[in-house]
Amino acid sequence: MIECKNISKIYLGDSPALENISFKIEDKEFVSIIGASGAGKSTLIKILHAEEKPTSGEALFDGEDIVEYKKKQIFQHRRDVGVVFQDFKLLPKKSVFENVAFAMEVAGKTDEEIAEDVPKVLEIIGLEGSEEKYPHELSGGEQQRVAIARALVNRPKVLIADEPTGNLDPESGWGVLESLIKINEYGTTVILATHDREAIDKLDRRVIVLKDGKIVSDKKKGKYELEEK
Ligand SMILES: Nc1ncnc2c1ncn2[C@@H]1O[C@H](COP(=O)(O)OP(=O)(O)OP(=O)(O)O)[C@@H](O)[C@H]1O
Ligand SMILES: [Mg+2]
């Protein structure tokens, strides 16, 4: 479970990017975070991924404060929490299989584990049969799904996606969203930050709305509404 308690973040000399944010995310939830540009979505994600420290407040992951993590725990945390960004970068000279396998190699997995798990994950995201292709031979949506596979292959408890459909046409974006839904159905918590109105309305799940660093709405079946109603 993730629990944020009174999180504020002030970047040096600036007005708060996040102000007194509190919420809980249960295991296996699918939660979207929406809000205008600059509302604080990426800042919140960076705190949850232990890339930024809040100025004040607690960010609890399974009861432990991410803010207090030592180096080794941060390392483990980044395995528990996978992230996918809008400007994902695949390794251009590696095939689809090798790109995903590389994430496992870095995590110290054996060749046997890699040979077993990479095809499974590629099937989940609908890219079975594309193992030998190179990134430049894939569409943007397919590349983004490889990035998701890469985040998924080490079996994180939580997958966070920051604008994963941002650069994609609606159809490719929908493919990415379907992959996230499937991953969630397999039991991974998914947190999605997005400007994608269609995605939110199709999802029909929990939506947290940020405005100027504050939560202005948190609904179980939210629509794409940036203002409080
Ligand atoms: N590294 C940084 N240093 C200083 N200010 C920052 C930094 N990162 C973000 N900010 C500021 O914090 C605020 C929130 O930014 P953030 O990137 O979290 O917004 P966002 O909701 O993700 O926006 P977008 O939809 O454009 O991605 C903005 O005012 C931004 O300028
Ligand atoms: Mg952002």
C-alpha cells in the first residue's frame, strides 16, 4: 500500500509544486492522476519513485517512509516500483527481446530466467512474434509497450506511468492503455499520470485531480474534469 501524508514539495526558491497532499492507494488499484501542466503530477511520481524528496510529509510504501530510505533500500524500491515515461528510450541497437532482457540482466537474473520470462511479458503486452525486431522497426505505441515490458519484467508491485500515451495517436495510445489494464488485472498496482481525456473516460476508475499542487478531487469512478464539481 502507498500512503502519502501531508506531502509538500518546494523546489528551491519557488512556490510549492505540491502542497499538503494526502491519499492512500491500496494494492492492486488502478489510479489516474490528472491536472493541468505544472499541477505537480510528475513531482508526485518522482517522490513515489524515490527520485525526489518531499520538503515535508511522509510517503509510506508498505508502511515504510520512502523519504528515510538508505541507498540500498532505494535500489530495492526501484525494483518494487517500475516507471514508464513519455520520452522512454529503448536501446536502438538491441532487439525487442534484448531490450527487455537487458532490464533483467541489470537486476542480476540468470539466462534461464530471462529465456523464460521475456516471452511471457511480451505476450502480455501483445508483442509476441516481434522479439527480433529493432526499435526503429516498431510504431511509437509498440515501442512504448516494449518500455512497459521492460518495467514489468522484474515483477514490480507497482507500475507508474507518466504520460505514456503523450506522444501517440489515439489508437496507439489505446493499445498502451490496454496493456496497463491487463497488467493491473494480473495484480500490479498501476498509477497513471496523464492529460489523455479519452483514456480517463474509457478507464472509468479512480481519478485524483491535482491543481496548483493540491488535490481538488479524488473520485472512485472519475471523469476527465480538471475543476472541482
Ligand atoms: N526540478 C525542478 N526544479 C524546479 N522546479 C521544478 C522542477 N520540476 C518541476 N518543477 C516545478 O514544479 C511544478 C510542478 O511540476 P510537475 O513537473 O510536477 O508538473 P506536471 O503536473 O507533471 O506538469 P506536466 O503536465 O507539464 O508534465 C511546476 O511549477 C514546475 O515548474
Ligand atoms: Mg509531468
